[in-house]
Amino acid sequence: MQSSKKYRTVIFYKNYFEEFFLKQSEEVRAKIIWTIQMVEELERVPENYLKHITATEGLYEIREIRM
């Protein structure tokens, strides 16, 4: 398995993401993991994947991705 270069690291706030993630179906979990990997591995992430939250420094929202 070849590892990809990571341009950034996704950090989750408190345990909100884990609680949300565990409630999802396996299919939805796979989509979430795929999206997070794209955010970490793409040098330039399109805004339809990741949007900066206004009036913050370094805080972004991962957008809903339809595969």
C-alpha cells in the first residue's frame, strides 16, 4: 500500500464528530472517510469540499459530498 503525501491534518473538536460518525451507516462512514482523506491529501482542496468559516483562523467546514 502506497502512502499519499498529507498536506494537512484534520482535527476534530471534542467528541462531537465521533458521536455523529458512529451513528452513521457503513456506507455513509465510508464517504466521510473518503472525504477526510481527500481534504488531507489534495494540495488544493476545492471549495465544494472544504469551506473556510468566516471570522475564524484555520477553521473549516467539510461540505456534503455526493459520490
